[in-house]
Amino acid sequence: TLFMVIIGNVEVNLMKADEGNKRRAYMLSLPVSKKQYVASKYLFLLLSFYTVLSASLLYIQIFIANCKTDLASGLIEGVAALLPVIAFTFLVVTAIELPFYFAFGTDKGGRVKTGLLVGVFFVGIVYILFGDLSIFDSWSLEAVVEFVKKHPKEVMILQLISPYLSMLVYYISYIVSCKLIGREEEA
């Protein structure tokens, strides 16, 4: 969740800074193409994302090295094995919401994002009320650790594939944002 908070704050504040005092209109009037403008935002967020991910992985390694109990160390190692997958999921979420910010601005884009999250939350509540909850009976942190220990090959495949899939989604998001900002300027 630390990823979501840090990257989300950087993302929104970056976009708000350009909207304040009509800086975005000024920046778009400079001899920089709209694609370069959008690319600079995506690149900055991507670099911020990888900085936070690297710092978190370093912190986990320091924690594991100084951990006194095997149980805590084992739990952290299990979670750390899935951290890149979780982190790249957050990158996909960022890629989904960026085009909304480019298309509607931070205020309206934030409302659209909130509406989507409320919709997902509503679907989750409906499932909790009327769905089959027996699939959650065996879910626990220990189960995650056991899965990681029993299926190292699958976890490694997830760790190897998730960056490429998330980067593909991020690139598609960049293309969509470029088209949206170009359409916005034509209107």
C-alpha cells in the first residue's frame, strides 16, 4: 500500500502543478510536442515508481538481515517474493488512471477514478453479500508463504512476466494519453 500512496500522491501533484496558473497551456505552447510533454510525465512517474520499489526492496533486505526470529524472517521473505508482482500491479493501476487525468484534468479525472473504485467496491460488496465465500476459507499470510515455498518456479515466472506485462499496459496508456491530449487541443 505504500506504493499506491507515494506514487498516487506524486502522480496527482505532478498533474495539479501543471494545471495551476495555466502552466499546462503554457507548456503545450512551447516548442515541445504534445507527445514529448506526455512522455515526460510518464517517464518521471516510471522513474519515481522504480525508485520507491528499489528502496522498499532494499529496506526488506536490511530487515531480513537483522531479523532475530525465523518466523518473522520467513513471513517477510514470502511477502518480499511477491512484492514485485504487487508493485507492478500498482503500475498498471497508475497506467489506467493517467489517461483520465490527461483527458479530464485532475479534478474530473479524480472523480472518474473515484467512480470506478466505488463501482469495484460495490461489486465486491455484492459478491460478499450474495457470492460463494468458501473460496476465502484457506486464505492467510501463512498460505501465501507456503505457496511461495511450494511453487518457486511459478513465483519466478510471475516475477519475470509481471514487469513486461505492466510495461505493455503502461505503454498502451501512454499512446491513449497522447491521443487524448491531441484531441483535447483540437477542440
